[in-house]
Amino acid sequence: MGKREPNFIYIRRIATEHDLTHEINIGKPALNIFFEGNLHLTFHHINNYEKKYAIDINSFNDDPRFGKEVYNLINDEGGIEIGDLFIVYKQSKQDYLAEVVKTGNSKFDFFNQLYTKPDSNERHSFIITEDGENANFSYTPNFSQKIYYGVPGSGKSNEINNTLKKEIDNDKDREFQTCRVVFHPEYTNADFVGQVLPRVKGGDVKYEFKPGPFAKILYRALHNPEKKFFLVIEEINRGNAAAIFGDIFQLLDRITSENDKETIGNNTFGIGWSKYFIENDYINNYIRSKVEYSVDSYTEEHDNKPIPLGENIVFSTNTSLRLPPNLSLLATMNTSDQNVFTLDNAFQRRWEMELVPNVVDKTVKDEKGIAHGKLQMEAKIEGTEITWEDFQKQINNIIGEKSNESGLSSMEDKRLGCWFVKAENGVISKDTFANKVLKYLWDDAFKFYHQEIFGAEIKNFEELQKAFFEKGFDVFSESCGLQYSDNSHAELDSASNEGDSETSSE
């Protein structure tokens, strides 16, 4: 990146009622020091759209204020209040970028610290900063890297969804600000990052870079610095994470202290940026020139408008790739599947690890007043008076005991999650229980204890399922440890059993 002129920032504090009822007054010091030529003003509005104005600087000589068009736009769409800041960035002799920074905006504290009071006018300030030095200020801090892990059905994906809803309350924005991907054994680095593929245009075959989820979310995060973005990876250990991430692994180390900020050329990278960088010409070119959805075009027009990189976004042909501060990576991992692909210590060290407890708070209600946790745990298994909570807790205790007896600590990871199966209208159907719960217990949790848990007469899962439809919970041996009160252990209706048995045999 070649050396450019220093950034020049104009700060106008809204200090009085007079400021709220008149056009935005610039003041003659700004005309003499800051503005020059016939300027092109690009106004970044608080509702995330841009509007451009061509302003004749010569007309400011006797009346140094912005036109009513700019003033009315600000007021019509939310306005300025006393204490807010009107910021103008000088990009060149003719190009200026303007925005309103509200007192509650994440950038306000930064500009408030930069603000100084010239002797002539306490409402104006002119700040010179080295190119790129303060690039970090405009990115909303959001750089967690967390793996949620736990037993199957403990609510890991739901935990991520709750996080996303807290951070992004609008459904359409959440769709734009999130990329979600599922790792699996056939998933590759090319799928994740992007790859060059042929594309037919006008009868000609051209080779273009097709971005993967990583490149897409990186693009959006760099082009929308005031928004938070999330890359969600489901089942991170069901694919070969080391191979899928490849050299992106280097980006997972983030700067967490001002003491570690680094200046390279004209760019300074502070808290939240990747500590190290990588080179990737395809992604670099994509970020600078590839057309992607902006927030407006994605949610309203879907017209694929390109988003110009602002001066506060430090990126050029020579800028290496780093994760920006407004991009988080969230992942889920089933502990019972940890033997599919092992996440090595070097990889895990770069993530926060959070265990999702296998419990449900039955007091929590949604916006409609429904306590889904209570309904789930108190649901009865069809044909019995046995609640899911009673069965799940008892069977998990047995799994834990067998784990201790055998010395196989991994068995404890085979416990049933609270949401392993979901109740419908307060009932867990016998079909769901047989085909999901019993199958999991036979194939996974108790694959070395079939006779001890289910009885010596049952030789395979088909016999187990048939016996369950005929005898209900009598398929579990008396010595396995399950205990129920007499009135809770009801056999399935015999007429229904015959039909289910026929169905299962088909």
C-alpha cells in the first residue's frame, strides 16, 4: 500500500438548541483549514444507507453551512440531539465522508476523546491522524471464538441461537450477519474458504472465484464495520478441522491488549484483529472487487450492489488477510462424537470452551408465556406414566455407573441430552422413543452391555424394538437399575401393540 495523505477529521459537536433548529453550521475556520474545492459529500446515514451530494465550496464564503438537503435528511430520519457529533472524514481534496455519531454509538467515546476545543469555537475540532492508525475504532468489538460442547441433545445449537438473538434482534439482519456451516467428513478447505470454478457467460467459459462461507462472512464484516457478524460452525469435529481451516488457523490468534497492537506500513491493527496474517490473492481480490449483498440490497432489493470500501477500512491489493474485530466464530461439538476427528490442543487453545450443562430450566417462559422446558421434561412416554425427565435421569445414572465400572471414561459422553427427543403436546411417541432413544442406547451407549441392560433373550435391535412395542418398558432387564412406581409402569394398549408390531415388521 502506498503512502497517502494523513486522515483529516472534522468534528462538529451539537451543543445548543440553535444547532438543532438551523442548518449544520460549518464555521469559517473549517472553510480555511478543512474543506477545499468543489466537494463530493457521501453521507452515511444512521439507518445504514448512503446518499451523495455535490456541493459548491465557493457558495460557503458568505454562508458557511451545509445545505438544507443534508440538514433535513438528518432530521427526517432520526435527527441529531444535543451532545451528538457530526463527523466528516476528508478522503481527498474533493471527496468527503460524513456521518452522525450518536451518544450511544460504540464510536462515540473514541471521537469524544479526540475532540478538542479551539479558542474560536468550542463546537468545532480538526483532527489529523496518520493514515489507518485509528482504523480499529470504527469496528464494533465482537471477536469471541467459542466452542459449545456437551452431550447429544443438551441444547448447544439453541445456545448459539439465543446468543445471535441477543446480538441481532432482527430476523433479516440476523440472516445477513450470520453464515452457518456444518462440518462433515467430506467437507474441504475449498468448500469452506472458496475455490475457482468455471462459469458460462455469454457463451464463453470463464473461471471465477466462488466464495465459501468464510470468504462471504469476512467480506460482509469488513464492509460493514459497525455491525456484528458471526460464522457458526455446527459439528466442528465431524470434519477434519485442521484440513478445513488450513492456513486460516493462523488467523485465530486475536490481539487482546493495546500493548500487542501492531503497525505494518500505514496500518495499525488493535484489539480484535488477528495477531498474525495470511496471504490469499483470491479472497483479497474478492473483498476489494467482488459484488456482495449490502444490508439494504439483501433485505429489500436483492440487487447485488457493490459496497465501496470506506477510508476507515484499511484494505488494498497489498493488505494481508486478518479477521476484523466485528467477526466472531461460534461452534458446536458433541462430546460423544469426539472420536470422529480429534481437535488437537493447538487448535482448541485458540477457542474458548463452554460446556452446555445437560439440564433444563423449567421456569423459563417464552414471549407467549410458554415454559417449553417444563413441557419437555414432564412429557410422558406414550403408553406409560413415565416422564421423560424420570427416564432420562435414571438412564444417564446407569451410563455413568457403567462408565466407572468399565474404566471407559468416554461412556459418560454417551448420556442422553434433555432435548435428545422432543415432546409433542406433552407426549413422546412410542415410535420416536423406539427409533431414536432405544436405537441410540443399543447401538451406542450400551453396545457392550446388551444382555445386562436388555436381557439375554434379545439378540439384535429388531428384536428389541418388537419387544418394546409388545411389552413396553419390560424390555429393560430387572437388574439394569431402572426403577418405577407400580402405577407408572403401564403396558402399552394390547390392540395398539398388535398394529404397531405389524407396522414394525413391515
